[in-house]
Amino acid sequence: MKISDGFDARRLRPKGQSNWRLRLGACFAALLALFGVLLALAGMIGLFGLSPALGELNASPAGSATLLLIGLLTLWFGVWLWRRCRRRMREPLALNIASHLMKKHD
């Protein structure tokens, strides 16, 4: 059978989605986790009685504890969002088979 000159095998496969949205989401999540780490460190520094990192915001122990809690929650949310974006980037898009039949990557 003769193959014509205009044949392109890539047209037979469905075009996958662009994952720029997930990449930007993962980048934002990593920045959010980094911001959470910095807030948590500033709260810990204030709790240990060293120089206040953010001025009057964490000069008192209650303000430092609040800052530490907000930092840990921000860190947790950033890591959760980053893992969710990474998981969605790695999942196969066009396979319609049972998940227990696929290879385990993680």
C-alpha cells in the first residue's frame, strides 16, 4: 500500500492539553510554600526572644505564635497544592484502563 506524501502519523493521536496552567500553578505553590517557611521562621525567631524579624508584628509572644501558625498553614497549603499540580501533570491523559493495571511510578 502506497503512503501518500501528506501522511502524518501525529494526526492520528489526540492532541493533549497544554500543561502550562499546571506548571504555573506548581510554580505559584512553590512560592507559597517558600513564603510559608519564611513566615514560620520569623515567628520562631520572635518566640525565641531574638530580635523581631517583622518589627511590631511579632514583638509579643502572641503575635509571634500567630505568625508561626500562619506560616505553617501557608507552608502546608503550598506543599499540598504543589503535590496536586505535580500529580495532575504526571497522570496519563488518554488511557481508559483500570488504574490498578497501570505501572506504579510513585
